[in-house]
Amino acid sequence: MASIRDRLLRLENKRRFLDWFVWHRFYATLTLEELETYVSGGLPDPVPNRPSSVDTLDRKSLLKLWEEEELKFGGRSQEELKFYAENGFWPERRGRLHYSMQDGKLFVEWRNEPQAESAESGTKRQE
């Protein structure tokens, strides 16, 4: 017999799925102009009620799509989501190329956090 915790987990997942479905379907029905109106702080008038691309998906496909989005966006803070929306990548992925000369050879590496220039090693940061 399933424990109360397991039942609560299933109910919570079902609620999150239904919330996701309603919003995903709503966003999928908006035109670009309606989406811009929504982003600027208002709902399109009248609120559209037209068919959506998710209307033709079966439950298994919808669950898979939801799980993929949960992996990508689940557990993120509002600040992280805003950063992603503005930049197209997550804050932990920000970084830059680092160029250096070692033994007369050019080395290029990706660094997640910019490091201070080092005059002794002859390294330069990308500006």
C-alpha cells in the first residue's frame, strides 16, 4: 500500500503537470503581438481561445514534454529564469574565453569565471 508521502508526491506532480499544461497551451495560442502585450503586463483583450499545437498530443507525449521542461526549468529561482530569458543561457554557464601564451604557443580555454590578468604569466583576458 502506498504511503501518504507517496500519494502526496503523486498529487503534487499531477498539480504541477496540470499547471504546466494550462500555461503551455495558453502561450502556444498567443500570436507575437498578444505575447508582447502579455509580457508588458496585460492580457490580450479578448483572451484568445483558439486551438493549440499541444491539443493534438497524447498524454504520454505531453508528459514527456513536461518532464523535459521540468529538467530544464524546474527548481530555478525567478532571478535565474530572468537571466535565462535575457541571455539565452543559465548564470552558471557564463564565462569567457581565456587566451595565454605558454612556451611561445597560444592557448585558448573556456573559464566559467573571469580571472584577474596575470602580468607574470603573460596572460590576457578577452575584453
